Amino acid sequence: MTENMQVTAFDLCSWFSAERMRRYEESALDPVALYVWNTRMSKAYLEDIAHVEVMLRNFISTRLASDCGREDWFDQTDHFGFDYEFCKAVERVKRRIRYAGHSITPDRVIAGLSLDSWRFLLVRKLEPTVWKALRDRTNGGMPYYKSRRRKEFETHIVQLLDMRNRCSHQEPLIQPDADAEREYLDFQWENLLWVARVIDPKAADWIRSQSRVPTLRKLRPVHSASDLANLPKAEFMMPGPERDRLVGLILDGTKIATAALLLDYVECADPLPRTGNRSVLVNSDDHGVAVLATTDVAVIRLADVTDQHAIDEGEGDTTAAEWRRTHEMFWDSDEYRAEFRDPSFPLDDDTLVVLEHFTVTQRL
């Protein structure tokens, strides 16, 4: 398969079923791009949920082991009053460990219990034993969860479990309209961070900093033709062969970056691009051919442009020196300078340039 091989919604329906694809066909101009985006979003959420799940099990396990004085706390049914379902889950994990040829250790059992099992330790029936042990300061307590309300904590874990299952089973995260979808994804994001935060705020901050979720959310394919019409145009060079050449480089993934003088934005009083901004890439006929999303923006000195940026612009330059020569030829041209109020502006090492990286989120 080549990078620019075209796959249609019909192809996806035949591979994954028309029923599964119906929601995507109803929710975007490009259902294929939306399906890919949904899959990537699911995996990004699962990464974060996995961190929170491990935190949760270590948090619970440490406190229950301290409370009963045993590393195999999961076998201390008389002490905690575990119900049949939890005990059965423990036995299933032990069978898998034996089948794999390993000895049964507390670490292996704890690692083998699913989020479903941990969730069932938080039910009201176990409030006098398990929840009391979690709250007990002599066991470590819950120093970052001031209210220490079992029901509230359980509700957040149930919501985390529901999201984990939805993502794991490749169910749609998309919603019927843009506002509902934004609220749903915001809620799920804040919920998993809430759980992490009440266990350890530093861990929650780390998960947030490492997460792919915020960036991917900004790459969501547009919902409708009206959304598309409201996006600004992305115009590369003047209409003609050079613009169409650059459009081709963008569409095949060769060109993923561009650059402009900061003075360009100042002269036109235009805002600088921001990560997540979207625009419609147009060809020489002024037809939209793709939606672009800005993935990174930097304002730096001309002398600080790197070889990698030169390569990312995809126009044949392989070093910053080559890139600078070709760009300065354009920026120094009479035609370009004539557009400025003061065409004699300096162009030297300290001239500020705006470097923008982008990606194609969908073809039109």
C-alpha cells in the first residue's frame, strides 16, 4: 500500500460493517478520516487510562496490605469481607499464572486483576472494611482527597471503566453534534485526571504533560460543509505552477512545514498561527483540496533555523544554509518587498521568522 492510496467509506463499510461506519458517515465530511481519528483518540485515551489504572491498583493494594499486615491481602476474605465476584476474579488470575508456568506471587496476582475487579472493591458493602482501610492514615490514607466520599470516588472509577471499555472495543467517541462531542470528551479527560489527582497531584500533572489527547483533539475532521466554509484559506505562493507543486508536496506528506517573516504578520495585523488552528488548503483554481491543522509554531531568529526544519519544508533544501539562501532570494525580491510600507526592512541573522508545522487531517 502506498501513502496516498485512496480508501473510501465504502471500503471501510465492507471491511468493518456498514453498521459500525454509519455514525462516522453521519458525523463528518470525510468518514474515513473521522474513523482514523476516532481510533487514534481511543488509543491516546487508553494510554492515559492505563497510567491511572496502575496508580489505582497500587494505591489500593498498598493500603489493604498495610491494613491486614499481609501482601496476599486479596486472600484475606475473612478480614475484608470480599464478595464472590472478587474472589472468583482472584482465582481466574491465579489459574492464568499457573497456566503460564509461573509461581503465584502477590505482585503477579495484583498485576493480573482488571479494572473491573478494583472497581468492585469500592462498593457500599465494603465501606466498613475496604473503604475504611483506604481512608485510614496509618495505612497511608487519602491525603489528596479531602472529602473522602466513597460514593463519589466509586462514581469516578465507574466512569473511567466505561471509557476504558469503550476505547478498548473500538466504539465511537464521536457524538451527534460538535458541542455534545466536546462536552463528552472534556468530561472523560477531566474524569481520568480527577482520579489521578486525588491519588497524587504530581502524577496527574505528569499524565497531562505526556498525554496525546489534547493535540489529537485539535485534529478532529470537520463536522459539516458549514464548518468547512468558516475555515480560513491556506494559500501557498501565488496561483500557478509553483502553488500547485507545493500543494502536491503537502498532499503526499513531503511538505509538513512552512515559514514566514514575523514582519509579514505585523504588517497585515494578522494573528500568529496557533497549535490546533485549521485551514483549507486551496489550489491555483481556489478549490479546497484538504484541511490542514497546525501542530507546532515557533518564532525564532533567522540564524537559528535548523536543518530539520529545512527538510520538513519539503522543497528540496537539506540544510538550513540552503533553506536560508532560497528564502532570502524571495524575501529580498522587489515584488515581495513592494508589499510593505517600508520595503527597506533589514534581513539578517536577528530577523525573526515564524515557523509553522502542520498536518493534513482530511482530503476534500
